Amino acid sequence: MFRGLLLAAPLALLLVANTPTSAADEENPVVKMIRGKLKDEKKTFAILVTFKVKAGNEKKFEEAFGPCLTATRKEPGCVAYYLNRDPDDATTYVMYESFKGIPGLEAHMKEKHTQTLLVAVIPMCEGDPKIKVLTVPE
């Protein structure tokens, strides 16, 4: 599902751009899913994104993340952005991402470096990445 959402988003944006409503009116499906799990979209939250990479693609996968790791950490809405590799399974990676509320995530998803990353890494994965949303207890 995640793969379909990510890969369909650019096509959907092209289709929407040719209609009377603007593409800016369309909410990113990943942002929408995460928004639905938060009580207060202005509060800082974290997500864990688990990728299962096809064997033999590990180095290429890691290299694809390089530019996005650097650029995302400079975004004003980013609290943390780290790629982690499972020491027991070299094909499993977990991204730890934290943003200053939904506005920080929305800005991140619109960045060129994020779009470039997603187009590069999603085809290297076995199945869809899994997203887990984390919030600070109240």
C-alpha cells in the first residue's frame, strides 16, 4: 500500500494540476495517515519506517539516503532523521524520523530531496515500508 501511495502521488499531482482545483489542495496520503493517529498535529511526534531491502541492494539503498539525510536535518521542522540498519538482518533498515508537528512533515514530504529519495529507494524494497507513529505520553 505504501509503495502504491508514494508512486501514485506524483501521477495524481499531475492529474490534479490539470483540474480547476490546485495540486496544493491534495493532501499527501502518508501525511494523511499519520495525521489520523495524532491528537494534536502541532506537537512533535516521531515515526519509525521499516524497509525490507532486496538482497544485493543494501549499499545502493544506503547511498540513496545520503543527500536526503543531510538536507532533511537542515529543515526547520525536522527534530531528528536517522537511517539505522538491523545488525541481525542486513536487509532491514529502520528510519527514525521526528518532526515538529504535521507542518514539519508536510514541508518535508514536498522537498525535492524527499521526492528523489522515494523514487530511488521504493523499487529496491521487498513489499511496502511499514510506518509506526510514536507520540509523547500525556
